[in-house]
Amino acid sequence: MEKNVLQSISGVAIFPIISFAIFFLFFLGLAVYVLFVNRRHVDTMSQLPLTDESGDPDETLKYHLNHDILC
């Protein structure tokens, strides 16, 4: 039944091509971004959850670990 419904739509063959193109371009763009992203920026962003106002991730982590043990 679905086969007959889809055949009655004019130009239905273009939809799979468009969806594949969107899928391919998205992942191609993501791969290009990952390959060319600034490594220093990635390192800075990865340390953000661990840093406090002091900016030293090791000191902040030691503070939180000691605080959890004491409380």
C-alpha cells in the first residue's frame, strides 16, 4: 500500500537524495571542524569545569577533593 502512495507523489525520488546530501554534508563539515580546530582552544575548554577563579585546575581539584573528605 505504501508503495502505491509514494508512487503517486510526483518527484518523490528526489527526497532520498536530498536527505543523503544533508547527512553527508553535516558529517563532512563536522570532520573538517574536528581536523582544523585549534588544539589550544580545546585544551582550554576541557579545563573549564575544573578551574575556579584562580585559573589553576590542580589547585581547584585539590580543594574540592579535600572539601569532600572533610564534609
